[in-house]
Amino acid sequence: MVLSMERWVGKVAVVTGASAGIGAEIAKQLVENGLIVVGIARRKEKVENLAKTLSDKKGKLVAFKADISKTEEIEAAFAWIAQNVGPVAILINNAGIHFRDSLIDGNVEAWRKTIDVNLLATCVASKEAVAIMRKNNIDGHIVNINSILGHYIYDLANLDVYPATKYAVTAFTETLRLEINSLKLRIKVTSVSPGCVDTEIFNNMDRKIYEEIKKCMLKPEDIADGVIYALSTPPHVLVKEVTIKPVGEPF
Ligand SMILES: NC(=O)c1ccc[n+]([C@@H]2O[C@H](COP(=O)([O-])OP(=O)(O)OC[C@H]3O[C@@H](n4cnc5c(N)ncnc54)[C@H](OP(=O)(O)O)[C@@H]3O)[C@@H](O)[C@H]2O)c1
């Protein structure tokens, strides 16, 4: 199998949550590979700052401000992208949140927000992207940034509804793949499931637990490398699942 990003050069990719962590690194690597990347986030200025550091690369990063917990903002983003940047060929559903609340006496609004961002936004953005790929006859690729918590649960304080949303992403990825197959579309769907990666998502974690976990963590570029691998496969090859764990991770 020959791995190459050549067929994506000049094509449009959308990365949600491109202002920090894993999403910022994926956006960077896609730009280095010659894609026109639209980075969606609430903190648009962070995406703009990243874009400046990439100005001498093969591709380009365009910042778009949207709160993806709001369906209408996702729809508006895809309409703007189609009109102003071009038809989407790659969607990276990356944005995610984890409040680290309790399931016994936690805040229902925090749970709702987590479901809206981690699950519903992934569904809505995928719907928008597939519609554009279908209309433009694009053999595209959707990558869902999942988690090892989308496949099994380990004992860590205050996991709240986060694993439930990631299990749902696992189910959504496979259901979408089958629906795409039934329509005979040539759009790939991949789940990428990281173990612990050192990003802002741990900012609200108990510092003692964080210091323990930090002994064994991945870097955002490790996950971006996994995404590029899945995207680099020839058109007839689908990498369905990429699980990336730090060596020695205790769970
Ligand atoms: N870090 C890990 O250990 C780990 C492990 C497994 C899976 N993951 C998954 O990897 C993905 C990225 O996480 P990360 O670790 O890179 O987290 P992060 O550093 O906290 O970044 C999260 C990103 O999501 C965006 N985001 C959050 N809420 C949003 C909203 N309402 N609208 C638009 N954008 C929003 C943030 O942008 P703004 O705040 O600017 O809007 C930010 O760019 C998530 O899906 C996460 O579940 C992470």
C-alpha cells in the first residue's frame, strides 16, 4: 500500500476545534500537506494566530468563528465555507469537551453541553459535509476524533457523560459508514481513538491526578500523525479505527 497525501493537495478540509490541542496540530499538518483548511472554534483569534505561523507552508489555514453546540452555527459555517472557500473534501470532527462532573449529583446543563459538542455537533457537521461531498461528487473522508473511552471504561474520577458521548461516536461512525455504503458513495469514515494526550482538556482536572497521568501521555502531534496516516491510504483502502495509546498507559 502506497501512502500519499498528494490527492488532497489544494482540497478543502474542515477541522472543528482548531484553536488548541489536537485540532490545532491536525490543522497544522494538513496545511503542511498542501490543503486549504478551515479551522472552526469559538476562539477565532487563536486559529488566526496559528494561521500566521503557517503562512510559508504549502497550504493555507482560514479561521472561522462558531460555537458548534449550536446547530445553526454549524450550518452557517458550512454554507460560508461552500460559498467562500470551496467544496469540503475532508471533515475532522475534533472539538470536544469534558467537564469532569459527577453522574450522581452533577449539573444536567454541563451534561447537555457535552452531548451537544461531542456527539450532536459531530452528527450535524457530518450531515453538512456529506451533502456537499455528494453534490460535488467528492470521494471525501470524515475523521471522528473519538477516545479510548469510546471503547471501554476505566476507573478515573468524574468521567461523567464523556464516555457515553464517545461510545456514541463509535456507534455513529459505524452507522454513518453503513449509510454511506448503502448510497454507494465513496466517502470514508474513520474513528481515531487517543489515550491521554497533554492538552487543555486536562486544565480542569484535579492537579494530583493530572501529575500522575502526565507521567505517561501522548503529544497532539502523535494523534495528528495517526489522522494523516488514515487520510494517506489509497482510495480503495479504509482504515476504520486508529487507536493510539502512550506506551505504559496504566488503563
Ligand atoms: N486530550 C486527551 O487526552 C484526549 C483523549 C482522547 C480523546 N480526546 C479528544 O480529542 C479532541 C480534542 O481534544 P483536546 O484534548 O485537543 O482538547 P482541547 O485542547 O481542550 O481543545 C478542544 C478544542 O475544541 C474546541 N471547542 C470546544 N467547545 C467548542 C464549541 N462549543 N464550539 C467550537 N469549538 C469548541 C476548542 O475551541 P474553543 O474553546 O476556541 O471554542 C478547542 O479548539 C476531543 O474530541 C477530545 O474528546 C482527547
